[in-house]
Amino acid sequence: MVIAIIGILAALLLPVLSNVRNRALSANCMNNSGQLVMAMILYADDNASRYPLNLRTSMGATVNGTLTGSWVNGSQNSSYPDQMTDPSYLLTAPTTTPPLLGSYARSASIYKCPSDSRSAVVNGTTVYATRTFALNGFVGPVAGDPVDYTGYKSFRKEGDVFTPSDVFTFTEEAPFSIDDGFFAFFDSGGPDDGIYNEFPASYHNKASAVSFADGHSEVHKWVDAYAVAATLAVAPTPSTASTNDFSWLKSHASVRTSTELPVFPTLH
């Protein structure tokens, strides 16, 4: 009888404990996304209101004749296990093009969701990935980036954002699509094509932490069927997305500036 009672109590308590743990992780990641956007705001304060560069490269690039890093360095693609698992690419490496937010967001732990279990074997040892967050591709792109040809506005300075509370900045990205720090949820036709290129994560019961240009952050719930698969190792099928989630990303990533159909260069 005692064993039966213990079994019943355990069955009742386990879902509650699981829910409590998930809420704690959600709050942790929401706090992390808030720290990242505050680091970006501090960077802008020190750099004539300009946002840190958000490059489509993992190791920096030459921009206007100057060698520079992106807001973060290192690829999270499993093809680059050393970059994927080395926290120095978040903070200091490489020394020739250090990450631009490394001196503002100084703790490697804030770049990573604890529920992100990706790992790689480096020198015979299993090491976990270091970064879950990526930055909205319309925020801080280099001049002439493909997003400039989408008919949507790019935000390179704080003054470019008309409604900072509506424009998302950092989001947790799905494990099967995260690579560099540049988050482009749309495919090669721009946001109007309705096709996913990269996906938000759903580590927190079909939700992910998202921060906004005004400095606030929240845990955003994804509602469409793809979110069920967004923690898996492979992309959901189909990737065509005339969905509520895609519409949310589109409306909070940027604003339409042209009614003309864009001639859009290849993203990657």
C-alpha cells in the first residue's frame, strides 16, 4: 500500500517538477537574451549609435578596408567542431578580429541555453556547443548585404529603428540551422517568399527567448506544427511556411520600404 501511494505521488509530482524546471530555464534564457541586447546597446553608446556588425562569416571580414570581427565569431555548424565548442570565439578570438560584443557580454554562459545539448568530439573528448543565440539579420548587416535587396529596411544605427519595442534582436536558433551569428529566417527571396532558411529554436515547451531593440526580452511561444520539430537535429519538412510563426518573424524583423519585387542575391 505504501509503495502504491509513493508511486501515485511520484506520478503526480513529476509533471509539476518538469514544468517548474522548464520555467526556470525559460527565465534564465530570457535573462541571457536581455543581457545580450543590453551589451549591444552599450556598444552602440560607445560607437556613435552604430550597432555591432552582424556578418555572414564566422571569423571576421574586411569592411571598408578595415579588418573587423562580427558581433560574435565562430561557426556553430558541426562541420567546425573547434569553433562550435570553444568559448573564446564568443569573447576574444581570433585576436586579429575579436568579437565586437566580447568586451560587453563577458560571460560565455549567457550565449547558451542549458537545454541545447549539441556536442562535438574534439581531440578525443566530447565537448558541448557554446552558443544558442543569433542576431536578427536586419540588425547590423554590412552595407550591401543581401538583406538590402529585400525591400525591407536594414537597421545599422539605433536611430534607424522607429519602434524599438517591436523589432527583435537576439533569438535562440534551432540546432539544425544555427551556424554563424546572422539569423536569416527567410530563404533567397526575402521575407515575402514564405520559405524558411533558418529556424528559431523551441527549447522551452515550443518557445524561445527573444530580445528587442528597446532592451526588453520575453519568451515567445511558437504555435505552428514545425515548432514540434524545432529541437530535432534535422529541419522540418516542408520548409514552406505560410504560417503564423513566419508572419510573426517577418513583422518583427523589419519594415517594408519598397513595393517593388526585389532582385535578391543568394543568401549563403
